[in-house]
Amino acid sequence: MRDNVSENEAALKLIRRGADLNERAPVKGKIGNSLDEFIGTWTEEEAAEIMEAIQELHVIDEEMWQ
């Protein structure tokens, strides 16, 4: 790699840049806590609906990876 960093470090660097965060700021397990209030608040029905809605995101586009 050009920056002499691991792939994981490179991925984090790109995520931080995309989120407009300081690339040198330490990340302690998570980036921000703005969604913490929603943790554990879905009912089982709501969770099932979400999982159904994002199911297609788990499909790999084989043509894209050729």
C-alpha cells in the first residue's frame, strides 16, 4: 500500500474521510454515539421487517466481481 498501512487501517481511513472525520482522531470501538438511543428498541416484528427489507443487500452481484 502506498501509505504503508494494513487493509483494515486503509478501510478505516476511507470511512473516516467519507464521514468527514479527522483521520488522526482515535476511534474507541465506534464512531459516535448518535444512534445509541435506538439500540434494543425494535420489537420482534419491526426487526423482522427490517431484516426482510435488507435481505437483498446480502446477495453478491457476481458480474461486479469478474
